[in-house]
Amino acid sequence: MLKEKQEIRVLKYKKYKISAFIICSLLFFGAIKKDVYRQVRDNQNLLNDVYRQLIMNYVDDIDIEAFTKLSINNMLSDLDPYTVFMEKEEKSGIEMLTRGKYGGVGIVIGKREKRLTVITPMEDSPAKNAGIISGDKIFYIDSVDTKDLTMDDAAKLIRGKKGSKVTLGIKRFDEEDLIYFTLNREEIKVKDVSYAGMLDSSTGYIRLNRFSKNCDIEVRNALEKLMKENMSGLIFDLRDNPGGLLNAAVNILDLFIPKGQLLVWTEGKTKKSTREYKSRNNPIIPEDLNITILVNRGSASASEIIAGTMQDLDRAVVIGRSTFGKGLVQTVVNIDKDRALKLTTAKYYIPSGRLIQKPGYLPRDILADTSKIDTIFYTKGGRTVSGGGGITPDYKIKLDSPSPILSAGWRQGLFFNFVQKKKNKYNNFMEVVNDDSLMVNFEKYIESSDIEVFMKGESSYLDMKELLFNLDSNSVQITGAIDILDSYFEQKALNQFSFEKEKLKHWLLVEFSDYFDGEGGRVKQASKEDKDILKALEILSDPVAYNRVFSLQ
């Protein structure tokens, strides 16, 4: 009986201690919260006082709206680059992701020969139905000359409310006068999967460009189509995919990962920003189907969640180059109907515990938490993976340095422009392949084009040459040395086309295949010399090499 009374007293004492601890904790955290609120209030008053003094007493009249926007942008500039103040026109990109569609005319645009150019009109779009074709140069959008417009500014002018009109002034090859197209803007659905198909008899390929509202449906449809074509291995291409919606990435992972697995979690200050995401359904593809994922420096955010989670769960082999390292979650907070604040509210972590975000996104002098972050983590099967920012591939592929003419060709759109000028000469892609005069004509086209092609080291040499002339233009030694170097670079230039001929032909055929056979033709032609795809095909065709990645050696 005495023993029972003692136990009851001990239990009561423990309950008292626990209750006291909870009360103290609540008081402590309440005090911290009060302290934060007090700091916010005091510093807010300081900001208001400085702002009021500037507006009322500064010697010049200040545009209050412009000054306010400048002040907000300056305040945000020292935070991460994804926390931004947005006005009405700047919200369109967010809405395109979250709605999966936008009001427009359905064209992909780019800069070619320093002019805004139609790269391709989308199928069954206002632009396509009106007769706008690939290669058309857009000189005017309504009454605005496009000569000095950025790509973003041009896109904003072309997009607009569904049902409204926009007029494009088009200059077409071999046409002297401008052609004007007045188009009704329609609801254009964002296409995230640019291509899905079989690269060979057993390997499926999916290229995903972004993560918007409907991308998981597109990926599901692509996988189901490839499974019907007896796919036994998959290449999932996320190169240059900048990311998008977190939920879209989770929904895609749900197509691959067994039910109940932790996929990703977010941590932030608020309860709403701290959340776990688990797979909710059984995968739609067999667990024994081998998967490779292609990434590069342009793969960010949601792309890194897909690649990192599949790597952490030992479900795919990642190939390419280290990814960008964006592991921050943004929330859009509407200030009013026209303005919003997109701010970083959480960080996301993948199953091994890795934070994808690379360090250094905040100045250390405003960062309160400077604790050290782990860099070594382990996958589901126990193998080591790297942390510290971005996803490190299982197979790192080093790309060749671009050669001079090839670099100029990409930079100045030579391949695209040549195809537009010569496309009517051919009826199909095979006629291009069998044309023995193709490269002779391309060399003549390059020689007649007003382009700058610098040999390796030539740009640095030209800067040095100018400095030497300024030093002593009458020196015989200097002029003699310059003559020798000029001759060297001239000789290099004469032989450069022959040296690059095969590479140039490959990319020329890629552009022609795109014109005749669309994205599918482009992918299949490009894959013949794509080091990442070739490595993926090699691994997928060798089960021993594939499974070796997941060993603990």
C-alpha cells in the first residue's frame, strides 16, 4: 500500500514537472514571439520615418510610385534572387505555370539575325491557321517596332486576354513587302513534354521542358504510350528544365515510386510551409524497368527534386553534369489585384536528407543561422551521395568545347537561317542527307554572311595587338611579331571549316530534321552524337553496368 502511494506521488511529481515545462516553454516561445513583433514594429517605424522625411523634404520632387517600387526592389535585392515584387504584367509567367495555359497566338519565338523570329508555330493555333510559318521575322507587334525589344517584352506584347486581337507585321524570305496578320488571341495550352517516343526498339525517351499544372498528365500519357510500344528502358531528359510547380514534381514521382515512400519535404517558419510529400499510388511502370535521368547545369528546382529523389531511392541512374542547386520554395502573396510578392517561404529536402539549395544565396551579415550543413548522405540502399547544393550525377559526362564556327553558328542562328533559305529545294529529309553539295553550299553561305568567327585564342590576341600598337606602333619587332601572328590566325581560319565539317554537318542535319519531321526528328538526329543520350543507351543495354551504380563499392 505504501509502495502504491509512493508511485502515485512520483507520477504526480512527474506530471507537475511536465506541466511546468510546457508552461515555461509556452512562456519562453511567447516571449520570443513578442520580442520579434517588437523588433518588427520598431524597425518598421524607422523605415516609415526615413521614407516620410525623404518624400516631404528632399530638394527635388520625387515620383512617389516609382520611388516606392525602387525602395521595395532595393530591400529585396540582398535576399535570394527568387524573392521579388511583381506587378500585373510580371505575374503572367506564374499564371502560365499554375493554370497550364495562357492567352496568345501560339508561336515559339527567338532571335535570329538580330531580329525577332518565329521558330515554330504551334499546331492548330491562331498563328498556324493564319499561315504564319517558321522563319517569319516579326518586325511589328501592333504598332511597336520589335528591333530593340527583348524576348520577354515581345512575349508580353503578343500575349493578352483571350478573345482580344494582336497584329503582327511579318517579313518573309523572298517577299519584299511586310505581311500583316491580325490574329485573335486564344487559350493556348502549355506543352511541357516537347517529345516522347522510342529511340530504338527497346528504349523510350521523354523530354520535359518545365513543370506546370498539367505536366504530370502529359508524362503519364507519354509513359502509357511508350509501354504499349514495349519499352524496357527509359531516358527521362530534364536538361535545361528550370523547374516550376512542386506539386507537379511530386505527381510525376508518384508515377515511378511505390506507394507510401517519402518523396520530398519542405521546412519553413510556418506550419503551412512545413510539409511531407509521400507517394500516394502504385507506380504505373514495372519496378524492373530501368530508368536513366539526364541533367545539366540548367536543370533546377523541380527537376532536381525528380533527379535527386530517384537517385536517393535507387530508382534511376542520373547522367550528365551537376545541376543548378535551387532548393527554395516560393509562395505568391497577393498585395492587391495588380501586385504581388513572390517570396521564399521554405526549403525542400529529398529522402536522404539532402538540401538541394547551394549555399551563399544570402549575405552572411544578414543571416542569423550560420550552422554548418552536412555534405555526405546515403541512399535507400546505403550508397554515398553528395550534398552541399545541386545533384551530382552517377555518371559525369564531359562535353567537348564548342569549336569556333560551331559556336558562331549557334550564337547567330546560322543553321536555322540556312534551312529557311534552302528548305524549298528539298521535298523530305532524306533528300537533304543525300545532297552531296550540302556542305559546299553551307560554306559559301557562311563566307557570304556578316558573322564574326574567332579562332581559339584570337579574341585575346586582338586585345593584346591593340595594346602593343598603342605601346609603340613604329617598332619593327612588334610589327614583325604581329605579322607572324596575323598569318597564323589567317591560316587557322582557312582550314577551320574542313576541321569542323563533320560537326557542322551533324547540326545542319539536326535543323533540317526539325523542319521536316518536327521535334521527334530533331531528337533522333541529335541523339546520334549526344554524349548524354549515348551513355544512357549504353547503360540501359547492359544490365550489369546499370546495377553496378547501386552497389556499395
